[in-house]
Amino acid sequence: MAQPFTWFPVNHLGNAKNNERLQKPYEPYPSVPLCSANEVQLRFLCPDDLEEVRTLCQDWFPIDYPLSWYVDITSSTRFYALAAVYNFSIIGLIVAEIKSYKKLNKEDRGILPEFMGRDAEIGYILSLGVHRKYRQNGIGSLLLDSLINHLTTAERHKVKAIFLHVLTTNRTAILFYERRGFVLHSFLPYYYSIRGKCKDGFTYVSYINGGHSPWSLYDYLKYWCSQVLTAGGLCPWICGRMRTAFRWLCYRTVGRYNLQQDE
């Protein structure tokens, strides 16, 4: 089976220590391990979190979000905005929203096949970040798992994929999402404008609730071959019935011929 494509391969480094060093973010100080993940509480953002969230995002992300964005994610039910709280402070957050497939931007329409996208919805991760001190403690996975669980409930069966955009240079985020089963969907040249400079981006996708990427000719051939192999127990039965019918027809034909000869 072919291995998923990874933009930053790490296996060639040869040992686990090098892999671990490559996957860790560059931090000004070492991570502080939590005594227990149970000490981290998850709750939705509220308007009182605005300034704290704004300070964290300005430290975590190179993109300058407008004040209105922080107002929206801390007050609007349109967003799935979840905070990880430790010792009464926010140490991580995830912000996502559910979009109708029909309202996606042109560059994201290829995430689903056209027939599936007619009534489908898509989960879009706007941001996911963890305080530098508390990284490598599973906080990011805890937040992502919460979103996935929310989108895979029975009432969210129309959500067929979760996707996000990420800078091509954000090695830490790319490795994190690839380890969590997200696959590279597309390359977005000059997608970001950061401090007056254009930066390239990637789109990463994870399929849920029976969703899948548009099929190529190879996928169709693979599907039909699997159907034939799966029906392996049915084909011999059909062939046996056809042989029986052929023998019966031959017997009747020969019988009539012999009867005419006797007459």
C-alpha cells in the first residue's frame, strides 16, 4: 500500500531522537509538562476572553486579524470556538465553522466530488494554537478531537470533510496534521499576504462521515475490480446455474430429435 505524501519527510533522519527534534517547534524556552491532562478543561469562548485571546493569537500567528474577528469568535454561535484552560488561563484554542459546500471559495471546491457536494457541508478550521510553554502535551490533539467528535455526530452527518489552510513554511503544523490523518489536497501560490509579502499555502483535508475526494479513472477501476472480487462467491453460483440450464436445453433438444427419428 502506498504511503501518504508528506511535505516534510522525517523517516530519513534515521533515529527517533532526530525525528522528535524535527517535530518540536522552535521555542524560546522548554515545554512545561502537565501533571495530568485531566487538569485541562475545555470550554467555549465568551466575550470576556477577547483580550486574552487576541494577545495569544498575536503571539502565535503571523496573520494580523482585525478586531471584528475576535469579537465574532468570542460571541457568535456561528463558530465552534473552544478554549483549553489550565490554572484559570487559556493555553490553547481551536476556531472552526461549518460551511455549505456551495459557498466554498473556488480553490476549495475540489475537496469533494460534485455529486456529493450538492447537499454537503464542510468543516473549516480557521485557527488552532497552543501556548508555547505547554506544547508537546497533547493539547492540540485534545482540541482537534473535540471538533472531530462534534462533527461526526448523527445530526452532523452532512459534514463530509474537515479542511484548513496552512503556510508551506509552517513545518510544525504540517507534521501535526499529517500525523492526525490529514492529507495534502492542493498548493496555493501567494495565498497569504503577511506584512506586505505574499506567502504560499497548502490545503489539508480529512474526510469524515463517508466523504471522499473526487475519483480519478484509477479509483473507478480499483472500485469495480474490488466489486468483482467481492462477488467471487456469486459468480460460481451464476456459472453453475447457466451450465445446468444449458444441459437441460441440450437434453430436451436431443430427446425431441430421437423421438422424431423413431416416428
